[in-house]
Amino acid sequence: MSSAVQTATTFPAIPEDAIVLGLVGTPMGPFGAVFTGRGLACLTFPAGAQEGCEAWINTREPAAHVLRDHPALAALSVELTAYFEGSLHQFSFPLDLRGTPFQLDVWHALGEIPYGEVRSYTDIANTIGRPRAVRAVGMANHDNPIPIVVPCHRVIGSNRSLTGYGGGLDLKERLLQLEGVRLSLKISDAPIRMETGYSLS
């Protein structure tokens, strides 16, 4: 059985019976986003932005009225852009995380990893009091519905090497590079190239 959890802060109001779905412009390309009245519920990478968001709605809120134009999308674009430019270290909008109790425990633990720091899967398993559940932690990490904001990219191997990431290992390395993390094993040393023509080096 799944449950939902959310934080409380001010963000553009969304009607209780509605879902906001849209593409969010960033220097990394358009991300897909879904907002409920509780907060950001889904964020998808540019490669499958629209499809991933529609799949979330079909699974979680199939009867909801879908709004495709809403100020929440612009607010998210501002914060994601600031993150990719290196000027934002913590997002401010509320989240509507939905998953099993175990998944929610893992995702909350991910949210506690500070900007510029990393943890191993074993660290996360220990944090949630499930030291034997390292593989399950990896699966919950993989199923994180709000990457970047819930920073699953900050989880690496116990030997400080990169491991899997839904956006690709190259993106994971470059996000950590943006945050100032130095790893023992890297995919490349190339800076992240932005669509605007400048780089995150």
C-alpha cells in the first residue's frame, strides 16, 4: 500500500481536483513536471519528459483535471535554472512524494544529504535502520520520482565510484562536479555543456 508525504511552504495554489502537467525550461533542456495541490510530485529528464509525467498521472491520478499552464511551472523553471547555474543549493517548493513506506524512508534520507556531499547505498540503509536492505535501497533510489530535487545523484558506490542513474552516468558525474564533489573514478573530465552556450565547469 502506498502513502503520500509532503512538506509545507508557499507556492502557487493548485485546485484540489487538478493536476498541473507541463514542460519546464532549463539550461539542460525541458524537464517534465507534475504538480498536485500538495506540491511537486514528478520530475522527468528531457529524454522522456512528457511520457514519464503522463505515466505518473495515469497511475496515480487518472481522474484528475489536468492543467497545462500554471505559475508553478515557471517557479520550478527559475529554481532548476538557478541550480544548474550553481547559484541555488536548496529547493524551496513543497513535495508530494508517493510510494511505499520503505521508499518514502529512503527518499527522505536522500533529501537529508547536503549539497556537495555524497553517501553510499550502505550509508542510506544504515540511516533508515535497515542495514541489510542495501539492494532495496538501490531500487528505491532508482524509483525516485523527483530526481535532482530529491538528490539521488548524491548516492555513490562505497568505493566512491559512480553507480547507476536514471539520467545516465555522465549526467550524474556532471551534477556532482557542479556541486564540487570529487570522485575516485570518473566517466570524463568534460564540463557540463549548457544549451545557452556556457558550461558548468
